[in-house]
Amino acid sequence: MKSRLISILFLALVLYMIIALIFILGPESLIKTRVFGIYTTYLVPGPFFTADRIGDSYSLHLSWKLDDKWSRPICPAKDNFNRYNERFNPRDNYQNRFERPVYQGLFLRPNQSAAGIKSAKEFQQLTRYLSARYVPQGADSIRLAITRKRAQHFKTSLDTLYIIVQK
């Protein structure tokens, strides 16, 4: 009885792997079939990611001017993420989850201009927060650069969307 159950489970696993391989390596014509719909609905775990979520990735790079020299840019979200993965301190993860929506909500509004962003109340609050959190005392200017990394058709491109200097 036990060996029969193991055999059935093994055959089900092999069948699943064969079907998965067919759809992974198969032609485009299979995508429009009813079998593919059933397969993706009931047998594929996820979707964990969709193309619109992973197509564009935005980053804020911060640098400051101290003694007439610009510092090397830092990326606070990436630094917090890396620190979280090194130390597994939830504070770093929460910091990352807090900061990203704050600057993305400000910079990624449709039909924005650098002048419009710089005059926004939220921008002033963001620069005060970033200055207090990351910029050393005595810095006379900060520079914010927003970049977009786009992944499409197995190619990536990096664009600078805004560079804003605040004195």
C-alpha cells in the first residue's frame, strides 16, 4: 500500500515536470490553449512577479558638498537592503520600506518637472529628512539623482530622470 502511494506520487511528480518542461520550452502556440490556462491557474505557484513590477526599478542617489567637494553618491534604499541581508535587523528593512515609497511618490508623479518637484512641500520635507539622516554636519548642499533601470527583452538600460541640487 505504501509503495503504491509512493509510486503514484512519483508518477505525478514526473508528469508535472514533463508538463512544466513542455510549457517552458514549448512553442508560443501553446500559450493560447485551454490546457495552458489550466496549468497556469492550478499548477504553477505564483505569480510572484509580473513584467510591469520588475520592468522598471527606481533609485535615489544622494551626495553632498562638503569643503567644496562632492561626496561619492550613496543609495540609501540599497544600503538599507544590503545591511538587512547582512545583519537580519528588521529595522533596516523597515527603513527601506519607509524611504522608497516616500521618494518614489514624489518623483514618479506623471508630468513632473524638476522645478515642480523642487517647489513641492514634500520635497522640502524629504530633503530635511535625508539631510538629518545621511548627510554629515557642515555640508552646504545636497544633490539628489533619481535613476530608472529598465529591463526589457533581455536588455537593461539606465536613465537619469532627475538631478536636483538643494542648497
